[in-house]
Amino acid sequence: MINYNKFSNLFFITIFSFAPVSILIGPSISLILVLIICLYYILLNFKKDFFHLVNDKTILILILLNIYLIFNSLISIDFDSGFKRNFGFVRYIFLFLAINYFIKVSNNLDKVFQFWTIILLIVFFDIFYEFLNGQNILGFVYEYPKSIVSFFKV
């Protein structure tokens, strides 16, 4: 039988560890990762008293900001693009809650930061390598002179 708390902790460690990698891969992957984190947090805390979070001042401010942005979309000229963008802000409220939850329950937070450090060092090394050689480790050369693209070549 799998211990649910150990699985949950391992899942959060794995997902949060790959956040910098998802940003390097592309915006779609990082968005999917954020959605997975938010959905897992919601499913994990659905049985608990989910609405006690409204009492938290930070969450209340974020919710009011989101309501303001949606209202702003209603009165804007281009409703469709503004509403989609501003309504999508809800995911960041849940991401904030998930990160807070993960920090409170995790005892292996140092593993996540070690993995992030390794990824950042690889990116920094690639930037330095590209600065010296004109191309990154993967061989990408940017069209504009004296520009550094690292792994963000489109």
C-alpha cells in the first residue's frame, strides 16, 4: 500500500523541480505544468475545508484583483482577448496556494532548489559559451549580432 503523504510529497517535489526546465522548453509546457500543479492542489485539498482560504488576506487581495481585471475586461473595447487573459489569472491564485502548501508540508525542499541550481548553472554556462563562441551549446546562432539567446531560440 502506498503512503498517500509520501506520494503527494514526491509528486510535488518532481513537479516543482521541473518548473525551470518547462520554461526552457516553451510556454505551452510551462502552462501545462502550472495547470497540473493547480489541479493537483485542488484535488488534494477538495476534501478539506477549501473555503477557509478566503480568510487569508493575501488570497482575498488576489481574488479582488482578479475580479477587478475581469470587470476591466467587461468594459474594454476588445472583450474577447482581455477576458481570456484576465480570467486566466485564476491559475496564478491556485499556483500561489499550491506553492504555499508545498513549502509547509515538504521536508525535501532543498532537493528542489538543488535541481533548480543545476539547471540555472547549465543555462549560465550556455550563455557564457554563446558569448565567447557566437553560438550556444546546441549550435543555435541568433540572427542579430551581439545577442544572446541561450536555449530560448525560436
